[in-house]
Amino acid sequence: MFRIRFHGRGGQGIKTASRILGTAFFLEGYEVQDAPRYGAERRGAPIFAYVRASKEVINERGIINKPDLVIVADESLLLLPVAGVLVGVTQRSVLLIVTDEATEVWKKQLNVQGLVFSLSSEAAVKDHPGLPLVGTACVGAAAQLIGMISPGALEEAIREELKSLGDAVIEKNLARAMKAYDQMAAYVGSVTEREETPADSYQRPNWFDIPFEDARISAPYIHAAATSLKVGTGAWRSLRPVIDLRQCHRCGLCHIFCPDSVIHLDAKGYPQIDYQHCKGCMICLVQCPTHAIEAIPEYGLKAGR
């Protein structure tokens, strides 16, 4: 069985990418599961998607703990513990990272022993605000690395899953997928299926007892006041609101309308943004009557551009 795990951010097309890859597998005669996993987050928040493909009936369910292929659409997730990119990665797992950094750098930084491939971010769409759209490019590269998906099946899957978006969008995404497919031609078949673990080889884990603690100590207490400060959501942003204080008239509307109360007024009445908790919803930008707030793509800031 092939077990593939996608990691990306909301708005990068990762959910759609998993569906395209699942459809391509199905067209090649495989039994398939594909499913995303995310909560009530928004654009920019880390999301996951899983694809299983086998010639036999798939009885396995849930998240993929031991992936054969891990696809990382945003390199910043590699250093974000909550993203869990490296969970279950072993020496035989293959990593595919959308990055312009050398793979040797990532292997050393992440201390991984398996194969690591990079997909140039030039395959991404950069003509829109925020995060690059890399979903179909990731699918194209993954299809080549798996070695079981033909270009014809890949094209048919893309046309099937994107048919509601129109021919122009389909052709653009098809071109990106095929470019990434060709880019990985030298590494075809690098991802191999993991054998099923026989039930009679199961070994009980070495459990150990943990002393009981009150829930207020050992677990988040969501009903208590002021606990939201402990949850940093600034990593979810794809756009960052930046205030030009020279144009600000200190009306306070951005402070009033901010749904998360991350904009406060200083002693002189000027707004200040708490970027640790700002999600980048841009409601402040819409409400500003003097257009003193500008939306800056977070991707460009992180890349130093």
C-alpha cells in the first residue's frame, strides 16, 4: 500500500491536490482513500491531507502515522512543531519539499536519513496575493516519484477534479503539473509501497504510569478566562496588515472592528497590531476610511522579498 501525506497551508490547494492524486491512482486501477484533516481554521493555517492506494481492499483508517511519501507545500512548516511534518518519517520515507533551498541543507537541518527531493517554487503561482498555489505541481512531482501513474491518468484526474473551474484554470494547472512531472523524471519510482504489518507481530508498548494532576495543570482549560493569549495564530497569516501612521487619523475603527481584538491603541491613540495573534483577515483594511492599512503578502516577507 502507498501511504502519502500532504502538508500545506489553507489556500494552497492541498485538499484538491490529495483528491487529484487519489483520482489518478483510481484511474490506474487502485483502491483509494483520500481525505483532508483540518479544523475551523482559515487561509494560512496548517492543514493535512492523506492518500492511501492499494491493489487490495484498504481496511486501514485514520491518519497516516508511517508515510511512504511526505509532500511539504510550504517549507516554513518544516520548522513549525504543530505541523508535525516529520511525525513517523523513517529512513525509507521520501520527502518532497517545495523550496529553492538545496536538499542537502534540509537533510542536515532536519536530520533525516531518507531521500529528500526539492520542487522549485518557480512551479508555483505567484500572481496572486499571499501563499503560492502549488497543489497541482506537487501532484505532478508525486506521480512521477511514485512511478505508477501515467501522464494520461494524471491529466484525466486534473480535468475531472478541476472541471468546475473552467478550461483556462485547467490548462494552467495541467501545465504546472506536467512541468513538475518532468522535473522528477530522473527519480521515477523512488517511492515504494510499505508492506502490511502482520497482526501477530504486534508488541505491546512499555507503558508507564503518570501521576494524576488536576486538569487545570495538565491540560488546557478552555473555559477559563484569557487562555487565548496562549494560542499564537500569527503563523496562519497569508497577508499581513501594515499601518502607515502618517495616513492614520486615529479614528479607532480598526481597533473596534478587529474580531480578535489584536489591535490596540497606544497612549497617543495610534493603532498597534499584535502580529503574534493577528490571523490576517484584513477586516481592518476594509474598515479604514483613510486607506492607511496595506496588505503585504506574508510569503514575500518570509522569503526576504
